[in-house]
Amino acid sequence: MKEKKGILQEGGVWILVMAAVSIACAVLVTLLAERGENTFGLQWDLTQNRVYSISEATKGLLAPLGEDVTIYTTFSLGKEDLTISEILRRYRMVSRHIEIKNIDPVASPLFTRQFQKDDTAIGANSLIVALSRSEGENFRVIRAEDLYEWNLEGERLYATGLVVEQRVTSAILSLMGGEQQRAWFVEGHGEKNLETLYFLGGLLENDDFLVGSYNLVYNSTRLLDRDLLFFFAPARDLSDEEADTLERFLARGGKAVFFIDLFMADDAPNFSRILDAYGLKLRRELVVEADTGRYMGQPVVLAPVGVRHPAIEMLYETETYALMPRCRALDVVKRQGIENSPLFRTSAASFGKSNPLTVTLDREEGDTNGPFVLAAAAENKQNGSRVILFGSSDFISSIDAARSAGNLAVFMGGISWAADKAASVAIQPKSLLNPPLRIGSAGSMLALIALVIGALPAAVLIFGVSVWIRRVRA
């Protein structure tokens, strides 16, 4: 009995020693990891949406940064937003020209007044991005509510996305002398207006665009060569006068993006003439996908294959895919002096409904065979004008559509390319929602069920029985 007690005592001492060694190792590893992160920039963001990381686009902007930039946070002591603080710390780690300072609005209530442009106070949890130089307007204020995307359900308002990087990177670019470009939503042809598309206007403003509506005839503001025009689901054709104005604008190097739905008026010779100059043609077929792996839910909600092009590079960077519902077919043909390319294609199994008003999505006599082009980009190499044509507006015309898969990446990446704008401001917001688990096939689902319901409980049971048997025999 005494011998057994001595063995137990030795075993207890051994357990205490091992516990102490384990704790010491854990503390040492933590200290080394912290030192490595601070000294060498070693870091891993294991969140699914990489919430705490900054994109390669931002790193590209910060690399040539030659002026000192201070980012002031206005967090009350003990009430810091740890997510935003961590993202800003990544900025500091990438560039030695960036400094992060927190100013407690309670302890220093007058500090933010020097950055007020009007009588509106700068609230807590806001950011102020400022240059060290004193001449000109050398700061940008980003208010707390503008750091998140919000959604309202009934009386409940909650954050769905994080746009800190988009805001901060855009502010730094603007301060470094980048001229703000203007994005005009053209009106007068039954287009979806800026009020309806307020969320797209907000995205463009986040990317340092000045956003407004524009009439090609009745407008006192002259179009500049760097302006970007949006034709968002027009219901009618351009007038001859409008077409001439648009042609002159593009001849000077202007930029335009066309979202032309299938159900625009059949006869649109002026739109067709403008697009034909870039080798882009509108067709009248509704595209139906027959490959079950290339659509989502309905065969007209297409999940097309992207064609590698700078306009959709963000789609690959974010490792997402686009959903393009209710698209018309397009053609891309070669034109002298024009560099054009499809952006998305359907599979060879797809077909086009020659009568888009038909009540069936089954293949009928007269329907055309795929594959089809759904979107295309073109550039005039002589004058520098750029054009993007989408065969549908539905993929980005609502908040829900914009949040679907890579649709936002397609929109923002395409706008960045069309406007010949630095890719550094085309940054996708980070989702704060937990996405559902997507299981690719029935086989994968059955394997997962077998693992969770069968294999894991069986392994635990076998291990428990083996331990019980050993104890009984001892």
C-alpha cells in the first residue's frame, strides 16, 4: 500500500512538473510569436473572410508612399474597436510612413475641432487620416458609421460588412494628390436612377469618386476626359444628338459602362452604333444554361466562366465567383485599333431563346447554340477610351444581388479598369456575416454525415471502452 502511495506521489509530482513546463513553453511561444509579428511582420489571419488583413492592392499603394501619414482614432479609453485597431496596425506594419495615434475624446475634447469643416462634431470611434505637410487640405475624416455596411430589418439595425480598408486606402490616395474622378449616372432613357442605386453611389464614393446624375443634352456641366458614364438599364435608345455627344466624349478618351438588359426596346440603332465602334454587339437571345454546374437554382441564373482580364482580376484575388441572372447574349468582333475581349462565357451546353418572351425555358426550334458572351471590355488604343458592356443589370441592381458571391468584385474591378483608376481603391468590403456551409455534392454530404454521426462517436466509444478495460485490469 505504501509502495502504491509512493508511486502515486511520484506521479503527482511528475504531472505538476509537466504542467509547469507546458505553461512555460506556452508563455515562451506567445512571447516569441508577438516579437516575430512586431519585428518581422509574421502574422496569420485565419478568419474565413480575412477580416483582419489588408489586400495586395493596399500594399501596392503603400509601397511607394513617401510622405508621413498619421491615422488618428477617437476611441474612448477601454472602449476601443479591436477589429478596426488591428486592421490599422497592419497598415503601420506595411509602411514606416504610417503612424497610428488614439485620441481619447473624453480626455482631449477639443482635439478634433481642428478637423471640423462645419459645425458637425466628429464623434467617438471615427478616424482622421492626415498628412504631416501643412499646406492645403491635408486631412480626411471618416466617421464611425461609415466604417461599416449596415442592414435594417424591421427595427433592428446591424453591421453586415466592414469597409475600413476601402475608406482608409481611398483617403490616403486622395491625400497623396490623386485627383477625384467623376462618375455620372446618365438619365433620360428610363434608366434606373441614382436614388434607386444609392448603394452603388455609396460604393463609388468610398472609392473616391464624385457621384452624380447627368443628362447628355440638358446639362450645364461639361464632361471631362477622365469622367466615367454609367448607362444603367436604359429602356429607350439614345437620340441622335445624345449619340453625337457620347461619341465626341469617347473620342477624347472618355470612359463608359453599359448595363443593357434584354428587355430594352428592340430597335436601338444609336446604342448599337456606339458599341459597334468597339466591336461589341447586342443580341436578342435570353441565355439559358443547360450545364447544372454552371447555374444556381434556375438555368437563367448563370454562373459563367470568367476570361482572364484586368477588369475582373479582383474576382480571382477574392477567390469568388459571379452570378449573372437573366442575361442577353453578346458578340465580340475584331476592330482595327480596338483591343477587346469577352469577360464571361457560358458553357457549350447553353442555348439562347430566340423568343425571350417565351413561357418555357426548354430548348425549342429556332433556339441558338452556345457558348455565349455575357460581358465584354474594349479599349481604343489610339485615344485611350474604354468601354465595358454587360448583358444584364440584375447582377448588381440590388443590395442582395451585389452581395451575392463575386458580383461586387466584378462591379468594382470593372469600374476600376474602365476608369483607368489605380486598383488600390477597388477593395471589396469584408463580410461580417457567417456564411452557411456549402456542400458541393450529395456524396460529400453523405460522407460528412457518416463522419459526424458514425465515425466520431464510434471512435470516442472505442477509446472510452479501452480506457475502462485497462483500469479494470490494473
